[in-house]
Amino acid sequence: MLCALVLTLVLASACSDSEFRYVSNKSIDTYLKVPADWKEFKHDDLVGAEISAARQANQPSSLIDVLVNRQFQWRVAFDADPKPSVEHTLSLAEEPVVEVSVRALDPDEHDQVSLAALRNVIVNYDDMKAEAQGDLGKNGVGVAGESTSTFRPIDEEELHLEGGVRGVRLRYVLRPNANSPFYAFDQTTLVDSKAERLYVLLIRSGEAQFLRHNQLFTEIAKSFTVKPKG
């Protein structure tokens, strides 16, 4: 009976692993796993789509945009939409998207790296949290769709990893304006011990998908591994 149970667990584990694929950039020793059937879009795909969108909006790319893109040493996105598109990976949408970026920090950024800076890489997290604190104090966190705030922090985790890698993992919910739905974010932001590179993993989806796939998102986040040499 015990042997049968062990075999069942092994088979279940193997089946679970087969649902993922492992993605890496060995030149910068960065790894993660994502669901095997999610569509991958590489750096050039993402930059091309951003340039196209900017032109359509009559907002050509600035010199700063060009310089930032040159700093990326790895950039990739994965789309869970049944009809995946690179445009979907650049917008807020219900179906999950995973984005990974690694870029070199310039001298000014190198001198200003802190946990606060890492928290605010994607959005002004600290400011929005402080602004929302009054609403949260009066109304509580609530359940999906019941918050009166445009921003709701879920949890924060300070990370101290192998090789001096440090950073934060944040989970939060926000909406761009009062008339839009809520979107959920699972953000891991890391820096190496010498503050030479910034590593960002951003998982996002609609709030309903976030609740449905919370365990999956955590598994992806936990798989995000940085092992800088030296």
C-alpha cells in the first residue's frame, strides 16, 4: 500500500513537472520555469511592438527609451491568453502574463539601490500604499471587487538569497482609474551583491485569474533564480 502511494506521488510530481518548461539565460545565470504552453516573446518582439504602439499613438520613442532598451541584457515575456499576441503582453488584461527583464544599472542607479528603490521599480508602490492606507484602515482589505481604493497591497517579503542577491517580492492589486477593473501583480525585484544588475520578474493578470492561479504564480515566483558569478 505504501509503495503504491509513493508511486502515485512520484507520477503526480512528474506529471506536474511536465507542465512546465525551464527558461534560462546562462550568460547572466538567471533561471525560472513557466507553463509549457504559454507563448514566448523575445526582446526584439517586445521592442518592436512598443515602437509600433508609440507610432500609432504619435509618440515616437525617446532617446531615453532607446538607451534603456540597450541596457537590457535579457528581456522576455510569456502570454497565457488562448490567442496570444505580443500586444497582449504589453497591456493590462485578464489572462496572465509573465515578464522577465535583466539590465545593467548605470552609475547613478548603482549608488541609489535600496529596498525602497526596488519596491518602486514598476509602480510608485510606497506612495500608493501610503495614500491607500486611509481607505484600508476604514474599509479593510475586503474580497475581490469590494475595495473602494484603486490600490491594495497584499503582502511584502524581503529577500536575501545566495551569493548576496537581495530584493523584495510584492503582491498588490490596482486599477488604472476608477472605471477600470482591478489587476493583480506579483513582482519580484532583485539586485546582485555589487549592485551591477537589476533583475525583475513581473507576473500580472486580472484579479479573478490571480485568485484562481495564486499557487501557480507563487510557483513561478519561487523558481526565479539568480546566481551571479564572482
